[in-house]
Amino acid sequence: MKQFFRVFAGLMLLAGAVLPAMPALAEEGMHKLVLQISDNDPQKMNTVLNVAVNVSKLYSERGEEVDIKIVAFNAGLHMLRPDTSPVAKRITNFAASMPNVAFEACNNTREAMARKSGKDVPIFEFAEIVPAGVVSIIELDEQGYTVVRP
């Protein structure tokens, strides 16, 4: 009987070490996707938006939830700039109609662009400015998001 309790206690310690590393039970069943955009290319920007729509639509048809984050850094930050975005009209409509899609703008890139141009770099109001786009992607990956660069 003592052997049983030693084994049981060992399993409980193991469970205590492993369970905190697992995704929260509340998120079980929630699909999580990060789409990276790092190029100032209208075709790639539209592809990112198309992928977000297609993934969202498929999971919706299945009755499943998906959380999508589009992270823009490097030259891809132009996607989230109202003054230079080649997809400005589409992304504005997109942000208003896709509540499960969030946009993140890299502040490192934003500051570098501002230094280079000598003027402030505006970002669409619906986008969250994060300190570093790549760090955001790393952290989202660690939280169980699948990272895709279309």
C-alpha cells in the first residue's frame, strides 16, 4: 500500500509540473492563428486577408471558434498605415466586419520609419501597437497559436 501512495504522490507532482504548461481549459476547442506580413506587397497583403477570411469562414461553418492575429512588421507595416496602405479600403472594412481578427503593428518598425522619414508614422486606430512584432509572434506561438506566413 505504501508503494501505491509513493507512486500516486509522484504522479501528482508530475501532473503539477505539466498541467500549468498546457493551454487553459477555457481555450480548449479555440483555434488560434497568427498571420505574418513583413513585405510591402499588395498581393501578399491581400493573401493574408484572404487566408483570414477563408479560415474564419470554414471554422464558422463547422460551428468552431478561431482567433486570428495579423502581425505586421518590417515593410509589412505599410499594410496598417492609413497614409501608405495599398489595401486601406479593404482592411478598414475588414476590421469592422471580422471581430475575431485582430491587427498588431510593430512599434520598432514604426519608430524606424519615423526616424527615416522625419515625421510621425500613423497606424490605423483598430490596430494594436506592440513593442516588437517578432516578439509578439514568438509569444503567441508559445501560447499555442499556429504561425503562418502566406
